[in-house]
Amino acid sequence: MEFTTLVQVIINGVLLGGVYALAAFGLSLIFGVSGVLNLAHGEFLMVGGMAVFLLFDALQNVWYVNPFILVAVVAPLFFLVGLVFEKALIQPLTQRKEHVRLASAVLVTLGAALVIEDVADFASRGSQYEKSVDFFIPSLVIGEIYLETNKLVMFGLVLILIVALFIFLRFTYVGLAVQAVTQNRRGALLVGVNTTRINAIAFGIGTALAAVAGGFEVINSMVAPNIGLPLTLKYLCIVVMGGLGSFLGVALGGVIIGLGESFLGFFYPAWSQTVAYLLLVTVLLIRPKGLFGK
């Protein structure tokens, strides 16, 4: 591999990993706060991407609209979707015994994922319905290296969102309550934290992050009704690889999987979608608690 090609593959992998990390942050936050493995997480990404595409398609004939602005419009709407989802499907399970609650939550979110996929599949006339936003910004050229401006903008926005989330968790009352529930749920209850409300907020933020990642996906690549569950499994690999409860681990895990897919996709494209599972097994064999697990 030539040096310029190597640099190009590395850059593409890092930029791809940034979007993966953003969606995985949402899944990690929901699991850390509520203890619920939300298997519908990838479906919210898919629906978020579809929403951005439909808005862009409806508006582009009226006036010029930047799809990144549409992503910013869709995100707060999906925050509300996350609140409703948690209240309707997760809250009724909270009074059950822990092992029953966890198993029930997995089945409920899996059922929700399948329902969302089937509805999207029916509404879009089949799983082969693949859509992407026709939005182009000229690439940056540095020597023989081409940098896709769309991906650079996405990566910059991902960094801004991650920093904003870090500030929110460290320096706001709600963020500190989220951390308290994550670290010791019973202790948080004893000091007066409304854990029911914190669960709902975590679902809202996680769902909004998934929708933003879906918007980036439809701008950068494409979305289709059947991409949800495979993406959820990929994000779960990132969360486990990084270490449960570690945001730094999630960020690093996303970049590692992005680099792995970029390299394997260059040499053996047919195997690029399995790299997440191979890397997960490799990391867990070396560090069973993940890269930054405690």
C-alpha cells in the first residue's frame, strides 16, 4: 500500500469511527443510567435518517436547505420520541424484580425494533428502499490526499456534541444526577434524585444522538429500513469493547472499529461488516472488562 493510500484509509476510518462513537454514546448512556439494553437504538438512527431525507426531499424544490440544519431540527424531536418511548414501554417494567425487568426490557425493545423496521419497510415499499441526501461540498485536496468535506463537517460536529455532552454531565444539575444514578442508583434515590425522570432524560438524549447519527448517515451514505438491528449490534460491540460506563472507551472503540472497517474494506470489502465482532473478541481476550472497564 502506498503512503498516500494508507493516509487516506486512516483518515476515512477515523471520520467513520466518529459517527459510530456518537451513536454508541447514546446506547451507552441509556444502558448506564437505566440498565436497559435498548435494541431499538439502531431503528431510531434509521428513522432519524429517513426523517432528514424526507424533509430535504420535500423542501429542496421550494428553497435551498442545508441538510445539516435539518439534522439540528430533527434532533430535539427525537429527544421527545425517546421520552415517550421510555414512558410507554420501559417505565411499566420498573416495578418488577431486577432479573425479570432486564429480560423483559430486552424483549420489549427487540419487539419495538422489529415493529419499527416492519412499518418503515411497508411505508417505503420494501427493504431495498435505500435513500441518501444529494448534497455535495467540494473535497479538500492536500497533495494526493482527498478529504471529503462532508465527513470533515460531520466529524467536527461529532466532536462538538461530545464536548457538549461532557460539559452537560459534569457541570449541570441534571448531568450530575445522571452520573449519580449511573454510579449508584440506590444511593441516588436515598439523596432525593428522581430516578424515573433521569431515566426518561437519558432515553431522550440517547435517542436524539441516534437520530443525529442517522442524519449524518443519510448525508454521507444511505439509510434503508433493514439497517437498524445490525447497527445496534455494532454499537453494542463498541460499548463493550470500550468498557461499560466509559465514554472515553466508547470514543476509542468507535475509532478502532471505523479504522478496522476502513482497512478491511480496502483489502477485502466483503468482510468489512464483520470486523466489529472480530475486534470485540480480540479485545475481550486481552482485556475482559474492555479497554477502559473497571
